[in-house]
Amino acid sequence: MGQSIQAWNAGSGERLWLSMLIDAMEQASRPELRSSPCDGVALARFRAQLALPASVRFTSPFSLRN
């Protein structure tokens, strides 16, 4: 998995991001990882983040200055 990140590193940031996303999805799909319990605090934070409107979730504080 990690070797693919280095291969994409010379490309654009979008390719690196996509490669990291694919690696994370492959890791999360492993049966031994899926069978382990999820941290309750992390799960509550994810739910709170997903409950926010999309405009709040994806807005960077840096883009608000412009």
C-alpha cells in the first residue's frame, strides 16, 4: 500500500490524494480491521461532522478571508 503513495508523489496533489484515499479504502475493507470495534469518541465526532451542512463542512477558514 505505502509504495503506491511514493509512486504518485511526483504527480499532482490530486493524484496523491486519490492514491491515499484508495489505500485507506483498501485498508478499511480488510476483514480483520472491519471486525474490530470502532472508538466511540471517534464515531461520535464523525457523526457530528456529517450532521453539519455541506457548506460548513467543506469551507476552509482561509477561503473566507478572500
